[in-house]
Amino acid sequence: MTNYKEIGLVNTRAMFAKAVDGGYAIPAFNFNNMEQLQAIIMAAVETKSPVILQVSKGARNYANQTLLRYMAEGAVEYAKELGCKHPEIVLHLDHGDSFELCKNCIETGFSSVMIDGSALPYDENVALTRKVVEFAHQYDVTVEGELGVLAGVEDEVSAAESHYTKPEEVIDFVTKTGVDSLAISIGTSHGAYKFTPEQCTVDPKTGRLLPPPLAFDVLKAIEEKLPGFPIVLHGSSSVPQEDVDIINANGGALKQAVGIPEEQLRQASKSAVCKINIDSDSRLAMTAAIRKTLAEKPAEFDPRKYLGPARDRMKDLYKHKITDVLGSDGKLLQL
Ligand code: G3H
Ligand code: 13P
Ligand code: ZN
């Protein structure tokens, strides 16, 4: 058993309390490789932001859970080496789908877990989430639950249709399960194709697709039921058009990719939403930089020469999200 506190990680409790009070959100970035992790840590240190490192099922399959957990331990030391005296880094299991997986992560150093029972019947979601919370809280590990279903075309996290969270269920769910935060569905979804063209309108100036707004009325109703309770938004990539254009101009074929406009994420960050999950935007930034470098320098074959620019582009993206969208810059408990 390795408790996360032994390796310098923190859980989400204090940072969420401060974020809800302060009207900003903590970034939760997925990581699968060293370049992403370096970019996340450099961005968090340079902006003095707390940060959540997320490990998905796809990441565990690709990079190995044990290796990722040791990389997170290394990230704490790396942040200190970069000059951050008191880093606030959470290692979080993203979309945990069983009690056994959550238990295993808790026993091997994760400081936070998500148990995603959102596809289960309500009572089964409550029972599974309650079981994970009872185990996790013995070790002071925080737990995120989910109510409502996000639509999406991710490899591992998919549902054909979304169902908004029902505000009338949230008090019962939070009370019965004891969760520390609640992921909700208000119109976001996973991946780079969040809306079909039929769901969008066309911007007459640019000809680009404009997505429908998030259901802020549902968010408001949830906040009224659970004042001050930490709310989580998954599927919150904005799918920057610039990255999509670079990818397509350099041999890619991303058609009509649409994300959540940053203005809406800014608005959500000021509410009880205190954790915002971003993965696809990092994938796009990395792919854009790699495609561009290889197109411009076809003779290049040293991976550092194209992964380096990819890392730089992801770092810029993470800093932009922290500073210009979520507002978590300068919000470490001890600067
Ligand atoms: O929530 C979904 C994340 O974007 C992770 O997806 O399992 O393909 O890594 P993944
Ligand atoms: P995006 O696909 O919008 O980046 O969402 C990521 C996510 O919710 C991870 O849990
Ligand atoms: Zn998610």
C-alpha cells in the first residue's frame, strides 16, 4: 500500500473548497506520455496553479497504470525543481468503471478517483459509488461520482445520446453516496466532434459551425439544490479551429470538429463548477505541431525534433486554459 501523501500528492478537497469560494475552476488534464506531463507541470508551475493529472482507461492501456503513477510521483519532484515550493498535484483516476479498479488505484498512490456509474440504473449507481466512497475515505482519497449521461464518440467513453442530469436527484445522490464532487451532464461531450452539423448553426461571417449553448439553467438548478458543492464538467475541450486548420493543412482530415466555446467555459468556471476536464485539445495541439514540423522538415527523424515543438504547443495551450479560461492561476494554497 502506498498512500499518496507519502509521495507528495494531494487530494481535491482543499483546492475545490477554495475554487468554489473564489469562482474559478481547477484544470483536469489527461496525460498518456512524458511530453504531455512535462507540458502540464511546466504550465502549472509557471502560472502557480493547482492541477489534476487524469489517467483514463485508454491511458492505462497505452502507457501502463504503474508507469503513469510513478511519472506522477516524478512530477511532484519536477515541479519543485522548476521552483514551486508547494506544488498541488492530484493524481486522479478518470472514469473508473469498477470498485476493484478504484481500490487498486487508491492502494497504489492515486489521491482521487472517479467512479462512473452514470450508465447504471440510479440505485446501482448509488450503491457502487457509496462502496467506493467508504473505501476511499479511509485513506483520505477524494471521490467524484456522476449523474446524467454525456454523449460522445471517444474510444472508451461513449454513449449514443446524452441525458442531462436531473436536478431533483442530486441531493439524494450526494447524501446517500458521500461523494466529494459530482460530474454532471449539461450538454458537453467527449472527443473532438461534440455536436453534429444539424445541432449547430452556421456563423455567417466565417462559415464555421456554432454549437448550441450549454444548459446553464440545469446547472443553476443543481447549484440551488447543492449550494457550494463541487461540480465537475467533463468533455470540456474547445477544439481550437487553429489547430484543426493546421492539421488539415498538413495532411490531416478532421471534418467539422466542434467543441465548447471558451466563453461558456469561463462562465461555468465562475459557478460551482470547480473541475474542468480537458483531453482532446491537448491531442489536437500535439498533432498539429507534429504534422507541421514533419511537413516543414521532411528529412527530420529525431523524435525530439518534433515532440519538442509538440510539448511547447501543449504547454502554451495549458497556460492559456489556466490563465484565460479557468482562472486558476496564482491559486496555490501556499505560493
Ligand atoms: O474521458 C475520456 C478521455 O478523453 C480519455 O479517453 O480513454 O481514449 O484516453 P481515452
Ligand atoms: P474532452 O474530450 O472534451 O477533452 O473531455 C475530456 C474528459 O472529459 C476526460 O474525462
Ligand atoms: Zn470524461
